[in-house]
Amino acid sequence: MILELGEKQPSRLSFPIITESELISIEMIAEEEELAGTIIQISLDEPELEIVWIYGEGDLWLDILNSCDELLSAGYPGCIGCGGPNSEEKWDEFNHRNTCKKIYSGDL
């Protein structure tokens, strides 16, 4: 997957490192960048708000990688606004988690 990112985005100089452990996470190992450290975690346990949390088991990871591969093959990211309404707005992890908790509990 990382090699494919390099082929599809040749101007990009740093790439995430995928680490596997009890908690599946993606880490950006580039201290000069704003996103250094763990940026995404797939787990049943909720991490700090600075980390984008995807609630689920490690087997969800394969589905995510396949979706990323399909997006790269389709040319994403390739245009501003092609992600649909609100795609250019800043991510709000707090509200996202609250919405997910309501969905998981059946309140939504």
C-alpha cells in the first residue's frame, strides 16, 4: 500500500508507517510535520481526542486498505471539493465520536 501511495503521489516525500499490535494504528514518523505521532487508531478502546478513532477490530483494517486502494486507483485525492459537501472543513473528532456512540447504542 505504501509503495502504491508513492507511485500515485510522486511529489509526496513522507508516508505513514502502519504498525500492528493489540491496537492497530497508523503513525506518521516525520518530526518536522504537524501530524507526527499516531494519527489513526482502529480499536475497541477509545484513544485521546488527538487521534482519529475507528471503532472496530483489527480485521477491519483489510477493508480500509482495500478502500484506500480503490480511491487511489480512481485518482483521489485529485480535486478540491470532490469529496462532497463539507469535505473541505476541519475534522471534528469529538462530534464524530459522539455520533458514533449514539449509533452504536441505538439512539440514532
